[in-house]
Amino acid sequence: MEWVFKNHVPQLLRDNQTKHLLNTFVQNLGIVLDMAKSCTFPLPLLAVAFQQLIAGSSHGHGNDGDDTLIKVVLMN
């Protein structure tokens, strides 16, 4: 978490970040959840986060950058 605040947050504030699309997060978290399911390994918080990302994507934010995560959280 400390790395995020040192490296990512300043870039967000300067609006100088590399865009990581919300749909990419949906895809990657889906893969992780599928692997966990195949191992019968529970990841309840990841499942909740995944549903939040799905909600953001379904509201048309799928091709927006990772800064959209804040909008998705505030949307609900």
C-alpha cells in the first residue's frame, strides 16, 4: 500500500499516469477468481471487488483508466 501512495497517487494527482483500462482489471481478476475456484480457495473480498469492477464496466467505464475505480466506488 505504501508503494501506491509513493508512486501512483502523485501521478494521479498530476494526471500523468499510464492508463490501465478497467476492462483489463475485470479480465485479470476473473482469471484469478477462476484459478482460486479450481483450487477451492475462497477469496471473498476479491469477489466483491470484482463485482464492483463489473458494475463500473457495465456503466460504460470499461475503456476508462484505472482512475475510474474511484468513480466506481462512489457510484454505489
